[in-house]
Amino acid sequence: MHDMVLSDVSISALDGSPLPDLDGRTVLVVNVASRCGLTPQYSALEQLQERYADRGLTVLGVPCNQFGGQEPGSPEEIATFCSATYGVSFPLTEKVDVNGAGRHPLYERLTATPDDTGTAGDVQWNFEKFLVGPDGTVLRRFRPRTEPGSDEVVAAVEAALPR
């Protein structure tokens, strides 16, 4: 039984429109923020998107304001920041909570996945990454400080691309 993490969870794009169809694609889901010390990871995330998009990868940014209030902006402000500052071309979702009582259903599923040390549960900070395979299975969880361009992440992405 596969847990289709993305296909049967309702989440809108940042502008309120439907997200692009992600079925059959490898998706790197990342909770993002515009005012975090880790915000420069947007550059490496965009590089992953550009490098692997035509091979079936979509980076999916999920804005969240739960960590130090570092994503306070409106959808328009977030979109402008990402586009103007980092040239982000990958889709962004509506702003959601990833932890706590108001946790979005997407993150109910994602946070059940342990990281490489076997620890599941709450997202630690901005820029935590979940790698979801083409069949909808959560394959890996990378904590915030793991750089998107690291050998570890790149190798996991390459191994998870649709065949």
C-alpha cells in the first residue's frame, strides 16, 4: 500500500490556483521562509529544479511562518521575493503550518517519516526537505542544515527520478 502523499492531499499554489500535476514525478518538498539564515538554500533548490526538471523532479516550496516569524509576507510578497532574489521557477504552495494543532494534512503525513537517524515528528526549522518518489512514497527526510546541493541530497534525488 502506497501512501500517495501529494496526490490526495488538497493544497493550493501560493496564488490560490491548483498546483501543477505532480503524479509520477519525484518531488522534493521543502518548508521555506524568506527571512531565515538558511534562505540562501533557495539558490541550490532552484539549481536542482533546473538540473532535473526534465528528468521528472519538481521542487515544491511550502512557505511557513512558524519558525521565528521568518515568513510574514503576503503571497504576493513571498512570490516577488523568491522570483526577484533567487529566480525561483519551482512551484510554491499556500502558506501553511507544518507543526502543531493546525498542521496541514500534507505535513501530518510527511512528519511521520523518520530522518536518517530514525527520528520522526516535528519539522525542526525552515528548509527541512522531504523526498517523495514518483509513486507517492516518502523516501528520505533531510534536516534543515543539509544543503540541497550536497552529495547526499543529489544522490538521493538521482536515485528517485522516474525511470
